[in-house]
Amino acid sequence: MNKTELITKLAKKADLTHAKAAEAVDAIFNATGGLIVDELAKGKKVMLPGFGSFSIRKRASRQGRNPATGAALKIPSRKYPAFKVGKTLREKVAK
């Protein structure tokens, strides 16, 4: 399912206009300012019971190797977004 299909299904299920459904999806998921992105940028966790949780994790710095030259290089530590599936979703998909 892509974003357009999600908006169409949301509009039908919630009895919304297509435009209102698009606004709702953008408000939650938009990568440049959606609610989930804004909370993660603040370092907070977003929990959706039964669905899952979004959080920020930190990857430690480590030694790497340039595949072209074989030279060693240092890969710096960094933060990255992560998603952990909730119990209800995991059980529903596993059936």
C-alpha cells in the first residue's frame, strides 16, 4: 500500500473527504514536520499501543574499511530512528 492508497482507505473508513484524510496522514507521518518526526527529533519516544513504538537509538562509533583502497577509517557514532512492533500487530501478522 502506498500513501495514496492509505489516504483513500482512511477517507472511506473514517467517512472523511479525500483532502481531510490527506491532511491527517500528512500531520502524522510527514517526514518534514509530522507529529512522529517532531517527537523523535526532540529525543522522545512515540508509543502506539498494539501497533508499536518509534524511538531514537544510538549506534556506537566503530572502525570500518574503505572497500576500494582497504584503508581503515573511523565511522562516527550516530542516532537513527527505530521501530519496535507491538504485541497485537505481531500476533495478527504471524497468523
